[in-house]
Amino acid sequence: MKKDLLSVVDLGRGDVEQLIEQALVMKQGGMRCLLPWRSVALLFEKPSLRTRVSFDLAVTQLGGHCLYLSPQEVGLGQREPVADVARVLSRYVDCIVARVFSHDTLVSLAGSASVSVINALSDLEHPCQALADFLTIREHKGRLQSMRLAYVGDGNNVARSLALLSGMMGVDFVIAAPAGFALDDGTLRRAREMAAVAGSSVTATSDPVEAVRNADVVYTDTWTSMGQEKEAPMRREAFAAYQVNSSLLAHARSDVIFMHCLPAHHGEEVTTEVLNGASSVVFDQAENRLHVQKAALAQILIPAD
Ligand code: CP
Ligand code: NVA
């Protein structure tokens, strides 16, 4: 049966542990050419730098090749119904990597495609980013257990995947968001259920200092995600007290690492000083997209014995 990766919860804890170990091996140059002649469609409704480049290179380095399909070319759901696009692409390629506005579009794609569908970012989740982030934490801290990850900012797609993956992997997760921009209750409930099994905690506050206190990892993302551009002025005001700057970071542990999925808006959610500072691992995160996606493609597309 085909495997899809729409949410981090499509994976189990063992899958994620294996992915991270394989990504580390691949980063050292191991396990090449696992997907000879496989074809992957990159079906994107939104712009991208990291996701597009890292998936293209991941597939190429595994011996396959990618086709990039821009919004103008396909007109997903407009020029042609989503289900028909899924069925047509399934006749050509081995996997569809899709970046969409609505998560429902991904669910329809996966429901109609006979090949695997991977979420390259939707309004709900960004699972490949969270996996790369956990690889980055593992590399810098040597472990995931007993880590405190403080996310400061919008309860968005990136925050949702991080909360769920933290719950699954036993990382203590805390989010500080202003009223009206918190993570939804369903995600918090699901993340807490998993955290109860893994022995960690998932909490929410509106106080960024409280969240960051004693944190091993401080993470932020844009205040205005793709598709919300009209709300940017209102969001700048709502999030003004949530900037990650050196005085906020001073409340974290002295060996804290700063993380951001990028693209960053210097002087908004993070200062240039923090982004370029000694604690920042943001470009390691960007690089790790490549390694973790190679491991994910292998896990999803190579049938288990
Ligand atoms: N972090 C991330 O997904 O970047 P892109 O939007 O450039 O792909
Ligand atoms: N939350 C951001 C992430 C960009 C990688 C967005 O959806 O635009």
C-alpha cells in the first residue's frame, strides 16, 4: 500500500528515529542512488526556495529526477479538478510533492492519487520542515529527550508540526502567542496525548519570557504566512511584543540554539543580531531539509521487505 506524508502524525516515533539516523548517514555521503529512475512531481501553489531546491536535489542525488509544476501551468482545482490532476500525475510519476494553500487540497490529492503524496507545506502543517528541525536539534544537542523547545509567535503550520512532533518524540514544547493567534485546541490536545505517552509536556502561554525561560531551543517563524499578506499590518501590531531579540533570548539557557524555518523578516519576528548570532542554526536547518527529505523519500518510496 502507498504511504503518504501529509502530517507528522502519519509517521510513528520509530519511523522518525529511523529517518533521523538515515539522514545523518546520508549527510556523510552514504546511501546514494536508492531511487534510480524514479520520477517525482513538485506541484506548487506558492513560492519556495528551500523546499523546491532541496526536494529537487534530494531526488537527483537518490538517482531519480523531478518535474517542477508551477501554479500557472497546472491551475490546480481551477483549470482541472484536483482529483483529475492526481490521477493523471499517478500515471507518470512515483510521488507527488505538493505545496498548497488549503490542506483539503492535499487530502483530495492523496485520496485520488495511486502514488505517494508528500506535504511540502499547507495551511495546516509543514512536516518536512519539522523533521529537518529535529535532525538539527539532534545534531546540535546530541539528543531530543529532555529538551525544552520554546516557539514564540504565530500558531501556524510550522508551529503545529513542531508541537505534534515534540509530543511524539518526548520534547517539552511551549508556545507563546498573542490572543487570537494561539495554536488550535485540537492540535494541543493531540500533541498532549502523545506527550503523555512519551513523557514530555506541551503547554501554551501568551508570555514570551515565560516560554523562553530555561529553553534549550528558541524558535520563531514569520508573523504573516503566505496567503495572509493583506493581514500583515494588523499582524505586525499584534505580534510587536513577540520579537525574538537578544533581551528575550537572555532568558533561555546559555547554550540555547535559535531556530527559524526561513524566510525571515529581519527586524520583525527576529532581529538581525539574533539571526546572525552565535546561537543561530538557521542555515543548518535549511541544509538539513535536503538530508531528511532524502531519508523520507527512501522510507516512503522503497517498499519494506
Ligand atoms: N522553509 C521553507 O519551507 O522555505 P521555502 O518556503 O523557501 O521553501
Ligand atoms: N509559516 C510560513 C512558513 C514558510 C516556510 C508560511 O506558511 O508562509
